[in-house]
Amino acid sequence: MKHLSAIIALLALLASCTNHSSTFAPMEEYEGDTIVLAMDLTDAVLNGITLPGHDSSFHFSFDTTPGLYYKIYYQNDSYKFPEGDSLDYENFYGSWEDVSIAFRPVPQSGHIQDSFRIVGNPRNEQIYYGVDLLHYDCSPASLARIEQEIRNDTHWFNYVANKAAPQNNRTVEEQLFLDTRWVLNERRHSQGHTNHRWKRNPRTGCYSFLLVICDEQGLAAIPPQVQHIDQTTPDSHFVNPISWFHAHPHRHITLLHGSQVLRTLAHLTPHQGVYIDELAIRAPYTAKQETPGCIGSDTGLYRHAIFQQFFPAISQQYTLRNIPLIQDIQDYTAADYSQADQKYPPSVRLNDHPQITQCPGSTIQLSPNRDYISIINPGNAGLDHPKKESNGIKTRVGFTYGKYRGKIKFPPMLNQQNIWNGLTYAFWLIYQDDHPWNLRRPSYHGGYLEKNDESPNPTYLLRNKYSEIDIEIVKASPYWPEDYYRSHSAQRAAYQPMSSSDVCYCCTNWDLACPEPRKFASGITHIQHNDQTFDALRWYDTYKALTTKHPIPNSIFSRDYYYYEIEWRPTEIIWRLGPDPQHMQVVGYMNDRYTAIPNNQMLCIVTQEYHYSEWWPPIVFEQGLIPFNASDIEGRVYSITVE
């Protein structure tokens, strides 16, 4: 009779579910239908993000009949593939933090009182495990120990010395510098038993909750890989449990949907300082400018700082043939620019490439009250060694998908005569790591090209680590070269850069020329989004990115700050711009019919870089005819919000 009463109670629950009246409160300690909760990022760099926090849980309770079983599931609904989609196993879902627990029995009292947390790597996938990074920090002391280890091993040291020259045309000290960092980086990525939950962080946006109650017959009908979300099918596929339950109704299984929705966001600020990652420095430097607890490589910043200094990669694809002139752009006239080519013949030009800092920490500064980070392109005092130095910052907490919005003060790009200062401002996303845990999904119908493979017959790969989504703001023509259009346009041909105070907001997705999208094409593709049309260009079939351009006024840089936004979704990317979060204008759009949308975890970068003019044809300003800046050029990053 006891078992029969349990079945009767279960059937009663099923009937009420059919009428959509049976729900439960998954976060009963919170009031309201939608709970807005900011992520606690205090310890997120090494331990990942936990909701509601590392020392707290969500609580729920429910009354039912003893003898039944229950389990709670959660899923991010903002950034997911539809349930039943072939990729819905990629959705961020979870259950009990201890994945060894399947369904729990209802206690004899019939009163369920339980709790759960939303954690990173909720399926406990082994690919996200590794060594305890607290024991492998990147401090100068750790690097010094490895360097001494190499020096003490005669065979190892001789190997490094032989590799230095002539093989790589480096000094022994330079090669030792690089090898020391390589060794530490490899040790940090060794196999281990620590769950690196930060490698698959919870997504921002809204979460829904599902409470499943069943009897023994219902429990027997639920596959092991649904009961235990860490298990897979015989062909090694994960199964989205929420999709499974909705696709397999069973009269002995009851589904109770949460009456509350969790909406979460991440607010990344400089309050915890700026870290200098020794492993990101590509060459020996002469000094490092640290401010303890604010900017540097100390243990506290290593563990807690949300931002780090970014050292841009310096391309030598072209050469800067720069005029030997140091002058701030506000004093450089249109006449000066027009006459510079004849005034400074090739014999007196300074042939070089853009540079990065030789003193980490000196060109990234934290405001006294820690409410913004200054990015500085340093001025030049004389012509002995002038340089155009690129600088930036990068976040240290990665996400997959989200609406990334930067609150940034970029300096004016044009002077009063619309002459360019030579800088490209960028707010962009980049893949977090180049190890197997962070590869993009396999491409079985085309593959990916390597980012730097420019060979005439490149090899397509099944998987690739590289992903990048850009906002680049530069003084360029709002039009592509005339040859890419089907018809001649007088308006395009008549474009005069000095008569326009607009600059270009360029939106790019690096899809590595993956040809899987149904409308993949080279040349100009017209992409519709609501009532807008965007002209997206892929330069040629094997070009690895798709880009749109949109003119914006230089006057926005006169404001105290402006907002720059990339909304990265599983099947589309939307770029926006606005004076505040409530008034954002769409200025770029792409979807998975035209370009392969990445699905690996990424970080956010803000840079002020000197780029080659050749990267933005048709060329409207020659980088080499722009003088070296005499004074510092400062930009400010206040915050980055991901929601």
C-alpha cells in the first residue's frame, strides 16, 4: 500500500505538471521571480566562479511522498543551443556538485530540504584538470629556481646554449630567458588531479532550474549518463539531461520547473590591481616598474587581480618607414602631412616596426582610487631611439559567450584638421589558452586553417585553438576597395579622409576560413540584420576572417567615456556602440550562416596599437607620414561587464 500511495502521489504530480501548475522555488532564500546576482570574482582566477559564492549555496525545499527519488538540474538559457539540437550537449548545465550522486531518495518525512551551487566544469571533465597552480606561480622567484635548475644541469645548459646561436641568433642569456619561461609554462599545464573549474566557467545570463521526481520504475528508465552528468554514451557523447527529459516523457517521472530565474553578470574592475605575467613577456627587459599590491607580479596580484598587462605581438609583415619627426598630432597640420613625403625622402626615413614596452608596468597605471587603468603610448624625447609603442591590458577570467561591454575612454583619434594620430583602438576577445582543453569544436565538413599559414595550398585541420572577435577603431575608408564592388560608385570614389571627421568601427570574426557555413564566401557579402545591411568582406577564399566597417564620429572620444560592446552568442555576433548601456546602437552583425562562430573560452583585451596602414586598404593615411608622438597618449579602461 505504501508503494501504491507513492505512485498515486506521483501521478497527481504529473497531472499538475501537465497543467503547468507544479513548480518549485530553487532559490527560496531570495524573493522575487528573477534574481539578479553579480558573480563573485574575488578568487575566480585560480578557483573559477561559483554561484551564489564560494561559501554559500542556493536552497530549495519540497514536500512529496517517501519512497520517491529526486534530482535538481540547472541550465544557462541565455547562451544555449535549442534543446534537441545536435550541439545542445555544449550548453552549460549541471546538477549536484558531487557528480557521483545521482538521484537522492526522498526522506521518510517526505520533506525535501536541499541545496546546490552552480560551479565551473560541472561535468567534472578530466580535460579541465591539472596541477595545483598555487605551487606553480609565475613569480620571479619561481623563474629563478628553474633558471638555476637549468644552469646546474650541464647537459641541459649546453643544449640551451647551443640552441641560442646560430640556430636562433640569440645570446645564451636571451635563450635562457625564453627556455625558463617555456619550462614553467609546460609544468603549469602538466596532468594533475586538481579540478580547474576556471577552464569552463559558468556563463553569464539567465539560468532555469528543473527538479525531477520519480519512483523506482521511472529511475530505471533514466540512462546512466542522464543520472550522472559526468558519464557519456558508449560513443563518448555527453547527453543534455534537460533535453532528454523533455524529449522522453514518462508517467513515472515528474518534472517541476523552477518558479524563479537566476540572472547573473560579471563586473570586471581594476580594484584588485593589475598583474604582470612573466610568462607573457617575450624578451628580456631592462627593468620592471611595480607598485606593490597595485601593479606587479606578487602572489596577491597573481591570485586575485582581474586584469593583467597585455604585450601585443609585433608583426614584421611590413616596415614602418617613418619620417624623423617628433610632434604631437594636435600640432600637425594637413599641410604638414601633404608635404611630408617630399620633405623627408627615403634616405632619411627611420625604418622600424612598432614596439612594445621594455619596462613592464611603466605604461599601465592604476588610478589613485583604483577606478580605472591608464593605457599609455609613451611620448618620445629625442630622435636617438624614437618608437611607436603599442600597449594594452587583458582580463584573466574567461567566459564562453556573453555580452561584453567595455566602459572606456579612448583619446581623440583625429586632430581638428582630421589628421590621424596613427593609433588603432581595439576592444576584442581572444582565446584563453592554446592547450587541448580550449580547442574549438571539430569541423567535420571543411576544417580550420592555422592563423599564420599563408602557404598557397594550406592544410585544413579538424580542430584549432585560435579564436578572436574584434572591435578595431581606425581612420580608414568606410568603403572597401572599389574592385570588390559589382558596380562603380562615385560616392566611394570621391571619399576624402581629410574632409571627414569620421573614423571606422571595424567588426571582425576570425573563423580561420572554415567553409562549413552555408553562405561562406569571399568578396563582399551583404548581411541583413533587422532593418540594417552590413557589407562583410573576406579578401579571398582562404582568408581567415570576415569584417564589416561602420563610420562613427571622432567626437565620441571627447566624452569622459563611451561604451563598446560585443555580444557573442552560439549562432551570432552583434557589435554595438553607445553613450550608455541603455542607448547602444548596432554597428555590426554576423551569424553562423556566413561565418563559423567560436565556442571556446575567451578573454577580453583593450589595446592602443600602431598598425600598418597596409592592413586597411584603400589606404587613406600613411603610418610612416605620421610623426612620433612627443607627449604621452593616454586611454582609460573603467570596467568591462559581461552579462
